Amino acid sequence: MTESTLPFPAFAEELLPGGGHRSFVLKRGELLRLTDLNGNANVSLTLLNAAEKTERLNLPDSLKGQHTAKLTTGHCLYSDMGRVLAAITTDTCGWSDSLGGVLCAEEVLHKYGQGRYQELRNGAYRNGTDNLLVELGKWGLGLSDLLMTLNLFSRVDVDSAGGLHYVPGNSRAGDLIELYAPMDTLVVLTALQHPMDPNPAYAPQPVLLTWMKAHPEVAEHCRTSRPENERGFINTDRLFA
């Protein structure tokens, strides 16, 4: 990824390997780009207010308040206090799944078979629950704090009978998602296959993480896309007034 392709100069870049997990504070005014390097990536993500961690991502409010069943460019990720934890300023694959959640260790064993560290070392099979809990533990948080997760790059459709259907190939190599932080936001994520991915082989894909300092105008189309988002940004800005 060359700097000329970025909307702002990058100040940090890191590879998140398939199966890996990270957590960090995306500070107010920063932009995080996630790039699917090989295609078919999935990044399970949760967000919290870095200064008050009892405030965290609320996906039902994010969908209801924006009158949508999917999250993509122009949408906001709301906290349970009506503030904007992050705004999706760019999304080239067009859909991120808010329904599928993550797998636990028992589900990974059932789906992919045995993949122990003793034999596979760093290739051992990981699961979303444990990966996210490892990162939450670094911030004094635990199982009761692992609530809602958004699956970036993945798409799940709902049919007229309420059935859920995973859509393969939603993200291709080079697709990217950019998240702008209008507040100091604790980002917790892991790069693992979507729970509904029909691939029977354990094959999580890597993602490139790129951090940039951004201007607030980069999220203006998110602020103005709905009257609800305008109020959400105002609620968020009041924290820093």
C-alpha cells in the first residue's frame, strides 16, 4: 500500500494475520483503513468508549436509527448512549454483517476439526470468542463485556421467512473499509472466517491495518446522510466541548 493511494498520510501500518487479534485506541480525528489482501476476509469487530468502557457498540440502534439492514459507506456505528463510536467513510465491498457474531472454541472444533497448538504451533485454530476476550482482558474487561460484534467485509442476507444466507465472495482482494473516529474509541478485532462461511477448511485471511490523521470533513457524508446521524455527531462533539 503506497501512501499516494491514501486519503491522508499514514503514520502507522501493521499486518493482521489470519487468525490474529488486536486492540487499540483509535483517537478522535484518526482514520483506520482495513484492506483485504487476498479476498474473502472477515474481521469481527467491537467498539467501546475508551474513556468510559461501559459505553459500547449497539448494533440494533445503529441499524434502527439509520433505517437500514446493512452497514456500509455513509453509516455510523453507535454506542448505547447515542454517540458515534466510528463512521464508515469508505467501503468498497458494500456490506458488513451485523447478525453473524463469532464462533467459540467448541464450534470451531466441530466445524474445522482438531487444530491444536501442540501440533500446529502458530497455525493452531483460533476462535473469535477467545481472541476477543484476550484483547478485552488487556483493558480490564471480560466475558460480560463481550456483547455485539460487526463482521466487516462479510454479507448475510435475510429471506422473507427470516432465514439467514451467507453470500460468498462479498469481498475481493484489494477491497477496503475506512473507519473515522469522532471520539476516542477502543477498537477490538480479530481476523477469522465468518461463522457462516461454508468453506470446510480453516483458512482465515490477513488484513492490512493503516492509521491516518484525518480532517473531520472526511466523515461529513456520514454526518449528513441521516438527521439521526447529525444528532449522533452533536452528542459526540459535546464530550469535547
